[in-house]
Amino acid sequence: MYHKLKPILLTLFAAIMVWSCESELELQPEDNRQSAETVFKDSESYKQFLAKLYAGLAISGQEGPAGDPDLEGLDEGFSQYMRLYFMMQELTTDEAVIGWNDGTIKDLHSQNWTSGNEFIRTMYSRLLYQVALTNEFLRQTTPELLDSRGVDDETRANIQDYRAEARFLRALSYYHTLDLFGNPPFVTEEDPIGAFLPEQIERPALFDYIESELLDIEDDLIAAGQNEYARADQGAAWMLLSKLYLNAPVYIGEDRNSDVITYTEKVINASYQLSDSYQKLFLADNNSNGAQNEIIFPVAFDGQKTQSYGGMTFIIHASIGGDMDPESFGVNSGWAGLRTTSALVNKFLDNNDNPIEEVADQRALFFSEGQSKEINDISSFTDGYAVTKYKNVDVDGNQGSDATGEFPDTDFPLFRLGDAYLMYAEAVVRGGGGSQSTAVGYINDLRERVGAETISGSDLTLDFILSERARELYWEAHRRTDLIRFNQFSENGIWPYKGGVPQGATTQSFRNLMPIPAADLGVNTNLTQNPGY
């Protein structure tokens, strides 16, 4: 639905005070003469505004692929939501490295970032920008305003659905903020528009807010699996609640695994179905090849209508280099940046010397020809295996819709049923209730799909689950959160080039939280920096 955004709506965004107070968050209106009252004379404008909220996850400005950015201060491709979130979740872990020297990008994998890191700062800005847009949508759709505009009953009924979806999207961005930054500035639609210094919310209070929002909208969202593709429904809310509860020991110091069981069961018992092929989940037609029945909430990309140098454009192009053929991935070039470490590759091997080509597990989607498994020079693309998980081709090998091969159609599966199976199994092992035999069955469903050996009940341990989550979900933006939950992110886990040394090293536990950007601390006296920074 992103492409339906009308230019007239861009005028509204000038009225939104982006309250983090950073200069990077300056909006550029297309036409200052318009107002909300003139914009919303067209009843379709409400859906167009909602489309902008969804589009904020996929594109980076008002005109694709670049030229009129939402945020100033960082290259528009780098400032895109999914690209930044992928970097935060993957480059900081054992699952990905990047060979580029853009600014402080290598500090992410080395885990030696500071509060001045421009990628961390822009992730923070992007999250708060999304929240600000959603707040404005909710301000513009109150019953009082709809009454004053004479909105008809059918449109009002649709707007109630839109408001629930908007609140889900705000909860999602606040969840990412909770996970990454812990204690951000906090504003809702109840706060005024204009220049003010927002108060900081503590992590437990933000957890409670996200939980209460999701529970409050649960019955207002369209039934699981029944909304338009790529729009939020009950299943998306249940997945986000499951994520929130699974990580509750980190966020609030409480065990909520019984709630994980409750909400993953809701997902599993809904209409979703595992794709018959793992690879189909990551192809250009994953919205129609059967994978859409497993994908609960994607960030949708279209090679013609959501052109951006972030998101899947970045993930696919940057994964290609060396002896790889870009054409076989449905793109026109490789950017020679992203690879993985031997720590991930070894999770697929019986012993670390086995050739990856002999692995039966079909999730081992690596390119090794001309690549060394170990990384001696992180700047060299041929150091480290390449990942071939995502492609801009359909099941028949046809390139996506953009004839140039620049911008992919492949959607990013932010939430999918396979993850619900894994979360259920982890909650069982952690004592949340449920059934061990059911959990083993779910794991084996995933493993049988890819030709891996099945497991028995005695195999279902926390160590196994952490490794299985890597095998099933690598490069799907879960790894940093998983490693922190398993106490393996900073003090205990070691992988190549963590800590900035080839053999890897532990880092300090304060890095389990990202810093509040120095730029925001400099202008908002209500904010306190996270410990360690």
C-alpha cells in the first residue's frame, strides 16, 4: 500500500514537531500552503497517511530512491529504518561483518562505539521520527475532528482499523527503542505540538506502556491473517507481545515465559502455515509464492514503488562481491560489503573442518568459492563466507519488477511463524509451561523442512535453542537481542573481530544498551545517559 501515498500529505509532516530536538530530524514540507483541514477533505487521505507510517519502515524520504530525505545528517541510504535496524541487530554480532570504512561503521562489529556514533544516532532519530508521525496521525483522527469534518460512517469505521494499526506501528518502534536504548524520551499524541523538552521514560515504564497498548488494541485489529498483506493484524500484535515477554528478564527483571506460551500459541493456532521451502521466504515473490502464509508481518519492498538504497537494496547488493554473479541474485551489481563470520558457519558443521557444501541443512546459504571461512582482513570481501539467503528473483529465477536490477521486490520477514515455534520452545525450556513434546515437534517441523536431522527431548536445551535460532533466523534482525537474552552479547560471547581483534574478545556489559546520542543529551536536559557511556 506504500505507493498510494499522495504528495499532498507530505505537507502535513511540516506540522509535526519531531521532539528529540536533534537537527537531524528536520522535515522538509513540499508545500507550506496546505493545512490538515484541506488535506482531509479527501477521505482517502486517511489511508494515505497510514501508508506513510508503513512506508517509514521501507523508504527514507519523500521521493525515492533519494533526494528529499526525512532526516538530515547522514546519507539517505544509510538513514533508512530497516537498514539501520539490520545494522544494529546483525553487525554487532557473530552473524555479520561489513568491509566498508564509512564513518564509524566498523565500531559496530568491534563493539567499541561511543555516544557520537552516527549510525546509532540516526537509528535513534529514525525511531523517534516514526513515533512522531504516528502521534500526528492519531491527533488527526480523533472522534471530535472526524465529527467536525463530517466524515461518513464507512470512512470512520475504516479509520478505527487504521488507528489500531498505527498504534501497533508506534508500539513496534517503541519496542525497538526499548530494546536498543532502554530509556528514551517519551511522547504520545496527548503531548502538545511545538518546541518542548520531552521527559525521559525508564525501561520498566516503557515496557508497561508497550504492553498496555498492544493489549488495548488486540481486539480492534483485524483478525490474524485476514488483513491486507503487509499490514498489521492480531497476529502481528501477538508476535510483538511474545517478543516483549520473552525478553522481559532483560527489560524489567521479571520472568514472563508463561505469557510467551500464551501468545505464541495464539499465533501458532491461527491461520499461518510454514512455507514448504525455506528459500521461498527470502525471494522476490515471497508475498505470493506460499511464503506469505508463514510471514506474519513483513517490511514490504517493491522494485518500482519503494525505491531506496536502504532495506533490501542494501542487504542484497552489499552481500554480493568476489566471484559471485549479481545476475543470479536478480540485481545489477554487488557492493562487496556484508559477509558472515566462521562462528555462524560452524553452527552448520559437524566439526569445523567439514566443507560447507556437504551440509544437508538447506538453511546453510553461503557462498564459499574464492572466499576464506576465516577473516584475516575485515576490509577484504573474500575474507569470510558470503550469505546468499536473500535474492531478487522469484521461484522460477526471474528478476524482480525493476528492469534495471537496482531495487528488489523481496520483502523483509520481520515476524514469521518459524520464530513463533522457536519462541514457544524456548519458553517451555525456561519453565513457562506448555508441552516439551509439542516444542520438540515444532523444532522438528523446522528441521525437516530443510533436511536437517530431527532432535529428541533431551536435545532441547537452551544452548541448542540459541544455536538453532541462529541457523533458522540469521540475518533476520534478531541476533543481538537473542545474544543479550542468553547473556552472550558482551561479557561472555566471543567471535571473530568482536572487541576489534581477529580472535575476538569479550566486551563490557554496559554495551547491552546503546548510548543515548550525545547530540540529544546536549539539547535535552531531561535526559540522562545510559551507564558506561
